[in-house]
Amino acid sequence: MNQHAKIRIGHSACPHDCPSTCALDVELLDDKRIGRVHGAKDNSYTAGVVCAKVARYADRVHHPDRLLKPLIRAGAKGDGNWKEASWEAALDLVAEKFIAAEEKYGSETVWPYFYAGTMGLVQRDGIERLRHAKKYSGFFGSICTNLAWTGYVMGTGALRGSDPREMAKSDCVVIWGTNAVVTQVNVMTHAIKARKERGAKIVVIDIYETATLKQADMGLVLKPGTDAALACAVMHVLFREGFADRAYLETYTDDPKGLEAHLRDRTPEWAAEITGLSVDEIEAFARLVGTTRKTFFRLGYGFSRQRNGSVNMHAALSIPAVTGAWQYEGGGAFHSNSGIFKLNGELLEGTKFRDPDIRYLDHSRIGPVLTNAEDALYGGPPVTALLVQNTNPMNVAPEQRLVRQGFLRDDLFSCVHEQFMTDTAKVADVVLPATMFLEHDDIYKGGGNQHITLGPKLIDPPEGPRTNHYVVEELGKRLGVAHLPGFGMTEREHIDVMLAKKGLGDFDTFKEQKWVDLQPEFEDAHFLKGFGHPDGKFRFKPHWNGGTAPNKPPKSMGIFGPVAQLPEFPDHVDLIEVADAEHPFRLATSPARNFLNSTFAETPVSREKEGRPELLIHSEDAAALGLANGDRVEIGNTRGEVVLHARLFDKIRRGVVIAEGIWPNSDHERGEGINVLTGADAPAPYGGAAVHDNKVWVRPAG
């Protein structure tokens, strides 16, 4: 008998913080076990391809180190002494501590803290219902998207773009600021199809030779934070050599004459000095996009994670407006479709309970928040109680020494709901075991594509783990808000409500079709009926101080950073941490192929493939420092210092170093990870985390 005869195939969506949101076909070995995970072949974006780390998801689901019992701290914070507890006792303790904290400081002292460990709407966003019902401190979720989304929408007025499947119909695909092979593999599926079928050129722009850049026909390696200078020089050439589509510019953009005048001295020679690229490289790229009408700009997140990141995004986005590439199928630009879905989460998130007088706290600044920095608390009380779901701030948040100092405060109570004993779980007071995505019902939006995809429960969890939804519901009962609308509903009921309000049927009908394609019509996606601003124009002149953005800070938080220094037109602006005599290197903390943020760092194959925490450094820089390949190297700045192992790597600019992946703190020699070195200051205009923007010194480790 065929050993695979009894394998059933279940359908789901990848839950992780990746724009691809792959539609999945999952091998179900029985009611509790899975085999391999495959990309769904009949989904037009996923197209049968999934990254290797998700393909071996059984390594996570069936990992022997999964958390299975609620744990209560039995010793000092972080010393690893725990006692097992029942779910009832653990939740009773959490509610008791929250009530006590609220009685002492008011409701704003409790801060439910979450993010994108799952992108499922029910399991991710349901925590907001508890927050609003209880008047706990608000959550300004800024760390991932804000710099990129702000820069994009300042230009287009809407968070959408050309159908990403149109990359396959392009004659030139520009992959800018994203290592797609590592972080969103489906981009490569469509780009390579264009090359095979149409002879399309693939251009990759990044700060070192990534796996994606290795596949490029033209690869441009520039200095971190200088993307806007490259974009300006490209547009200079487009105007100078007659490649600008003046008819398109007059119809669809706000001030093309002003832009052209501004760019007259933004020459390739000017940009070469800033970016490290040669004049020939810049001019060749400009002529390629200027002579190729069907040029598709696939703009990623990575190049926006600088203090001038919104400016970088806006400048790169301005190029297809100058060439008029938006007019053509296979042309234009795309960053995210997150603005097209518009599922109504009012009941799920309890937004009707929201009190506008309750302060918001910036989740990227959890270090300053937990160490009671006055500018981080917005006039409210200290945070003395935390509920953490779907994130690992003790590993991924900037300024780790402040984060650690805050979590170890004696007067802070923290409950962490997790799948593994993460760095954050290690310093908690209560740890609750969580289900994984195949063990509960949820629904997903594909930011990098156009699908809403159902993720129904496919297997039973092991005994012990419970869903995020369960925790929110049970705490709601203990905290006196379970009678309010939105509480007392199942995951499926919440999904039914969201689908019905969108006119998409219900859970059962959606389960049959698996996903729905919500791609806007060509003219809407390409803004041929006008861009999203009231005047219908693409803005070369953004309204940085108060302009529209998908995730604008509440008025109570104001505008962030040195907004006055943001340029009137696309330009290079030195808001970055420029290398100096004391810190002669620039550090970027780029993604690792086999990890996703801090996820998968617990699975043996991913760990084996990544090896150990390393620092990529140019061989000439290493020689000047007396470093050989594999040597222990210490890097640092005013925030701290970390020990890694040097890996000599010449496909990088001198003076630039790269640390790939967010390794657990315990994998580093001194128990401190790379985010010790990243800054928690909020960049202009609307915040975010500039995790690739760090000046550091480098020396042999003593």
C-alpha cells in the first residue's frame, strides 16, 4: 500500500510577517500531525512556490521544545525557575495583577503589547477589544511599515499599486530595497517568468550582494541610506536625455517643472559621491528605465528602515511618475496592497469602546517606555502591567539594554503568551502556551498580493496550548467586560461578521473557495483615473508635516523627528547616523534566509543553515583592523556593544558591515543580541524603527 495514500491536503495561508502571505497546501498525516507544506499551485500569486523554512513547518509544529503548560515565575526574573499552573490559576493571577495595577495608577498603566507573530486578523487584533473595553494604554504599532508606507502614500495618496502579478508581463523589473529570494520569494517567481518569456531585465538595488542581487542582470550596491540620491540622479538623466513623459507629467503630477528645476544639479556625479556607485552605473540604470516603458518598480521595506527612509521610498517611487510607466501593463510601481481590503474589524477590535482621551504609546519605543522616559509616556503613568502576544520585544525591539532594564523592573508584571520560551518569555512573570496557525481558525490579508485567504483549523493542538482569542475572552470575563459587544463570540463568528460586511459570504462558503482575489481594475491600480490625493495628482512635493498616511500617529502623539529637515522635492537628506571618526562603520541588521524576524530561530534545520551570528565585513576593512575570517569581532556604539564572528565579504561597500538575522540573545557570546546597537528614536515624520541605520565602531574582540 502506498505510504502516502492516507495523506490528506488541507488549505491555509502562511501566518507570518511577510508580504507574500502564501496560500498553502498542507499535508495532513492525521488529526494532529502535518508533513510537508507546499505553495498552492492554483493561487495566481503564490503559484506553487513557498520558502524553504515554511515548507518544513512540521519542524515548528512538532518541535519538542514547544510550550505546553502555563508557567508562573518561581524565582528572580529571568533566572529560569518556573512552576506549572493550571490555565484557571494562571489567568486568575494575570487578572488579579492587572486589577491591582489599575487600582494604583489607573487603567493606562496596563499596556497590551502585540504585533505580527501572526498576521491572522482574529488572533492578532482581538487583543485590541480587551484594550478598548478596559481603557488600557493605546498601541501605536510602528516598527515595521511606517517609514515605507508613509513615503509611498505621500506620493500616491493610496496604499496600492500595479498588480504584482504584472511583473511577469514587464520588460524590466526593478527590485529595490528588498532581498526577495529571502523575504518574499514569490516576487522572484513573477520576475523570472518575465525574463524567461519576455527577455525582461531584472535590476536589483541593495546595500550588499544578496541572494536576490546574484540573480540580477544589473545589480547596484550602494551605501545605506543613499537611495534617494540615486533616484534623484536617475530622474536628472531622464529629464536631461528626453526620457521624461511630459504629457503624462502634465496630466498626472503636481509640479513637474519644479521637480525638473530642482534636479538640475542632482547629477550622476553628485550621486556617485554620496552612494558609492559609479557615474556609469547610475547612467546605465537611468537609460534602461528611460527606454523601457514597461518597467515595474517593486519597492521593498528594507531601504526605508533608515531615518530618512520615508524620503528614500518617495524618491524611488517618483521615477515611474517621470517616465509615465504607470500607463502600461507590466509598468508602474508596487509596494503593498494593504489599502485595498477594507475588512471591517470594528466588532473584533472593539473600536466603539475606544476613548480618545486614553494615551497611545509607541511600540517601537518599548525600551524608553519601560524605563519611564518622560517623552515616551505622554504624560501618563508608568507601565506596570503588560500582556504580550505575537511578538518578542526582548529580542526584536531597538535599544535592547533599555528593554531588558524595563522588563526586569520589580514593579512590572508581564504575562507573555507564546509558542516557545523566547527571550521575552524568559523574563515574564506568567507564560501561557499558544497554539500555532494550523491549530486555530483565522483569516489573512495579503499585503504583497491581492488575496484574502482563509486559514481554518486543520489539526488539533497538543494538550495545553490555547488560542490568543481564548486568552482575550477569558481575561474579559475576569476583568468585567465580557458582556460587551464582540466578546462571547467564536473565531468563526468574527470571521463571518467581517466577510458578511464585505459581501464575501461566510466562513463555510469561503472555506470552499479558499481565497478571494480583490485586485482593483487596471485603471484604478495604475491610478489612470487619478492618484489618491484630492486633486488626483502624484505629489512630487509631499506634505510631510501632517499629510496623509496609512498609519499616522494619533494627534495626541504629534509629529515625530526633525520634520523641518525633510525636503520639498525628492532629495538626499542626511538624517541618517553618518559614520564619524569614533564610529567609522555603518551597520545594517538585514534578514537571514532561514529566519523570519525571531521566528524559526528555534528550528534545527534553520539554525544549522544559518550557522552562527556573524558580521559581514569587507576584506580590506578587516585587514586594516587586523581581522581574519572567523575571528571574534566586537562592534559597538553609544548604546552598547556585541561580539560576533567576522565573515570576510567583498560584495559590499567599504565602511559598511552587515549582521544577518535576529538570533536569540543566548546565541551571542555575552547574552546580548544585535538590537543592543539599534536606536529607538522615532524618525520623521510618523515614526518607525530605523534598524538598518547605525553608526558603529569595529575592533577585534578582547
